[in-house]
Amino acid sequence: MEGYLKRAWALSIITVTLTFALNLHEAERLALENFYGIRAKDLEVKEATTERKEKFSAFLPVINLEASYNIAREQSFAFGAPPLIPPQEFVFLKDQFPKVTLTFSQNLLNLPAFREYSLSKTKEKASKMILEEEKIKTLYKVREAYINALKAKAAIQILEKQEERVRAHLNDIKALYEEGMVTLKDVLQTQVRLHEVLEKIAQARGNHRKALDYLSYLTGTEVEEIEELDPESFMAREEDFEILREKVKNRPILRYLDAGLEIARESEDLVKSYFYPSLVFEAFYQRTEESDLFPKDRFLISLALRWNLFSGLKRFRNLEKARIGRKKSLILKRDLEEKILLELRSVLEDIKTVRERIRLARKQVESAKEHLKIAKERYLQGIGTNTEVLDAQSELTSAEENLRMSLYDLVLYSFKLKEVVGDE
């Protein structure tokens, strides 16, 4: 009973928590904790760390112990003895005997082992860079989904305002129609416009639901509502291109490619190391009961120089492949650098453009409000048409939506700029 109450209490806490509107900061935190892409990259880092530890084992001694009980065919020989002495039999191998063997091996000089360990360390560093880059990309995805959900919500609110205006206008027209001051055509025309607005609201609600579903996928939790944010507080400040260009150099993906160049160089060094000899210290101890003729305890200590002088042309071909790989890594890095700088210029230009759009959109809203006011007055005075009023309402809705969306676009471009320069 107590366990059931605890589970019910925990479930009630979760239910209450999910009813609150999610803010952007919380969405970012949840995504960094739960998103599958980040969790997968984190496991790749752990794999690289494990591989580095495994490569370090090459520097430690290798100790083997073998204990066995053996059954064989007895091997012996007998030879004649002087007179009055019975023949002697010597057993070289008993039919049954135990044996214990202990071996010890330690690499004193093994260049491939050193190169492989160094290479594993660089790969571990590279995997951490990829994890950082994945976090930056995920944060932008969350922010983009969050802004898209706000844009869809804003579209609903703006269209609902238009619905109120159209309904109010429809009520006025119906009253005028009953008084015989307008024709039925104006009533029907306004009703058609109302249905058009309702269809747009339904579509906007669908877009809002899809944006929330995608945000739920990124954060790993069910999102039903999100908090509004102040666009002014998230807008990017104007920065010099050269300053941003310097920031870009520290972006994780470029540091990953730097590590890739280092990996290519170390891979080449690894291939070269196979051309050199290795030095190994080995010790051997064995105790066996296989024969009473030979000593039961045996041991051997050796210092061995091992050098593969020729094994075909495989090592030369591997060296050639490693050099090609290093050139390829350098080309890929330079290509990505150019693409990121191109993207940086593009985002800065987008920010500049959307700022101008906002300035013009503010003026457009004021003009649309004045236009609607005049259209209503003209219609009530009988010198304007119903179409002019409906068009003026649509223009105001379009202007309000354009301004709201432009503000959100500027926030989104600010987030995009963060992604491009590698800021979280």
C-alpha cells in the first residue's frame, strides 16, 4: 500500500509539472539531457575513452599461467648394463603427469604501441569535439522549434483577432440589412470571408500542434504549452564580421577537423613505426612431472630484438594511403571553413534584411489601422463598399502577422548566428 501511494504521488507530481508552460531555458536543458543524438555522441566518447585505456594495456606486462594434467603414451628406452647389473630403463615421457607453466613478457621498445596509444588519445579528443558540436546543433534545433511554435501561436492569435473583427462587422451588416440599408450580397460576402478566416485558424492550430510535437521529440517530454518570450531580449547585437570570424575558428566542428588532421598525421607515423624493430623482455618458468630423468623445474630469461625486415609491399602501400588520407583531411577542413564563413555572411545579411523588414512592418501596421478606420467610416456613410472593409481587415491582419513573424525571425537568426560561431 505504501509503495502504491508513493507511485501515485510521483505520478501526480509529473502530471502537475507537465501542465505548466515550458520555457526556452527548460527546453534547452531537457534537450541536452534527453535528445537521442546527444546521448549517442556521449556513448561514442565513452567508447573512445575505453579504446584509449585498452591501448594503454600494451605498456603493461603480460603474465600467463597454465596448469594442465596430461595423458600420453609412455616413452622410454633400456640399455644393457655390465655383468651382474640388471638392465636400466630411462623414461623420457610418463603416461600421466601434471605440468605448470608461468610466462612473463614486457615490451621495452614498441613504437607501434606508442603510436596507437597516441592515436587513441587524439580520437578521444575528436569525439569530445563532435559531442560539443552536436550540443550546439541540438540547441539550435530546440530554439528553432520553440520559435516556430511561438510563430504558429501568434498566427492563431492574429487570426482570432481578425475573426472578431469580421464577426463584429457581420453583425453590423446584418443589422443594416434588416433595416434595408445594404444588400444581401454584403452579408454573404462577409460570411464567406469569415469561413476563410476560420479555415486559416484551423490550419494555424495544426501547425502549432506539429511544432509542439517536434519540440516534445527534442526535449524527450510531452510539451502542451510554452511560455512567451520577449523578442527584444534575444536579438543579436551588431558585431564586426572580423570579430565573428575569429570566433568561428574556435567552433567545435573545426577543432574536430584539426583533430582529424592530427589523426591523419599520427596514422602516417603509426605505419612508419612498423618499419622499426621492437625490444621485448621475456621470462619463462615451468614445473613438470613428465620425466624423472630431467629436471622438474625449468626457467628461461631472454631479451629479444624483433625486426620484420620484409613482408611484401603492404607497409609501403599503407604508408601511401595514410599520406593520401592526410591530404584529404586538409582539403575537407579548408572546404568546411569556407562554407562556415559563407554561412556567417549569409546570416549577417539576413539579420540586416529582417531589421529593415521590422522597421517597415511597424509603419505598415499603423497605415493598415488607419486604412481600416477610413474604410469603415466610408462604408457606414454609404460611399464605400463592403469589399473595401473586408480587404482593409485582411491588410491589417497581414501587417500584424508580418510584424510579429519578422520579430520572431530576427530572434531565430540571432540563434542561427550563435550556431554558426559555435556559441551555446
